Amino acid sequence: MFKLFKEAFKTSNDCIILAFPLVLFMWILSFYFAFSNSVVNTPAEIILAFVTVLFMVCAFLSGWFYMVQQAIEVAGQVYVLDEDRAKATMNLFKVIPFGIGKYFLSFIGMIIIFLIVVSLTGAAVYYTGINLIGNVFTQEQITGALSSTQDMKAFIDSLSLDQLIKLNLWNMLIMGATTLLSFIFMLWVPEIIYCTINPFIALFKAIKKVFVKFPKSVVLFIYLSFLNILMSFLSTFAIQHPLLYLLVMVVYFYFVIYVVVLVFSYYKHEYCGAGENEEIKA
């Protein structure tokens, strides 16, 4: 596993070209959000904007994740000349339209299923928390606390010990549910790209594979969680310093590429070897 973590850095460096579509899409999405804020007013326009963003995200994910798979293949090949490797790397841009055509509907279904599962989980967490922990404060108190930073600080300082305990229990419950969902969803995307194009079936197969090699899955998840916490800490620290924040954003895009490459590499290494990948795409 630790060798895989190390090799993923080398693969990420070889596949750094993946950053270009990612940065470009984030820029386009930001531009669209800024544009929508000025023109979207009616419920119909909000629905249209939501559907547009959904299609944009699904088109990008289907093309980019397929590009990731192909980039890992290119990085693993041996080239006699550097020019051949450079040509193969640049040709990765050509696979994006193919990935969109092949996986677009898969990612539409994936996002819909994801939203349904998250909604049901949120409802279950709320019901469990209300019955086992109870309310911490009223809606009016929350609204007042969110009006300004000073009000939020005064609100937190006014909480009793019992309220603080309940608040911590709520945080633990929500964090536990979020961690569980993140863990069982960890191999969903590579399962779609490598094996099962049907997102519903792919989810069950991905969950099964997470638990089939449970110790390795836990090690990978802990490692990814540690990296995520580290990036969150760096972002929080750098937000007050513009130049440092710009540097952290560059590191963040590399972090995203590394995480995706690592998860894909792990899936390929564990489930796409000889005799491992006899499943037919459904």
C-alpha cells in the first residue's frame, strides 16, 4: 500500500496535464455562477440553471475521469523516446469527447443516486439526533447567530455545558454519517470507468469491493482523510494571506489530481489484474 502511495506521486507528476481541464472547467463554472446570479430570478430559471450545471458537471466528470484512466495507462508504458511520451500525453485531450459520449448518462445517474442517498441519510441522521440527542437550540437562535460574526461568537459563548455536550454529539453523529458515506462511495467512480457502466449496479459492486479487501480499504481511506485534513488546515491558515492562498490553490489542484490518480491506481492494482476483472460492462 505504501509503495502504491509513493508511485501515485510519480504518476501524478507524469499526468500533471490533467490539471488543465480541471482548472478550465472550474473557471467556466465560476463564470457561469457569476452570470446566473445576475439573470436568474424566477423558479423556472432556477430549475433551468440547476439542470444546466448538472449537465455541465456530468459532461466534465465523464470526460475527465476517462482521461484519468487513460493517463494512468500512458504513465505506465515504456517509451524509447521522450517525444513519443509527449505525443501520447498530448493525445489524452482527444479521449475527453469519447469519455463524455460513453459515460455521460452514467454520471447523470450517479449524481441523482448520490443526491437521493445523501437526502435519505440526512433525514435518518436528523431523526436519530432528535430522538437520541434532542434539540440544542431553536431556529430563531440559529438565525440570530448567523447575522454576523460577533453575534455568532456571543451565541457560542452563551451556550450552557449541556448545550455544548449536545452540540458535540450532533457533530459526531454528522461526522460519522459523512465518513461512512465517503468510505462506501470511495470506489464508485473507478468502478464505473473500469468495469460497470450502470451507476446503480456499480454502487453495489463498489461497496462489495470496499469490504472484500477491508483492511486495505481502511488504510487507503485513512490516508486520504489525513491528506484532506492537511489541505483544510493549509487553506484555513492561508486565507488571510493572498499570495500564500494562491500557492495553496496550486497545491490544492495537485492534491485533487493525486487523490484521483491514487484511487484509480488502487482500483486497477487490486481489481483489474489477471483473473480479477472478468466482469462484463452492464
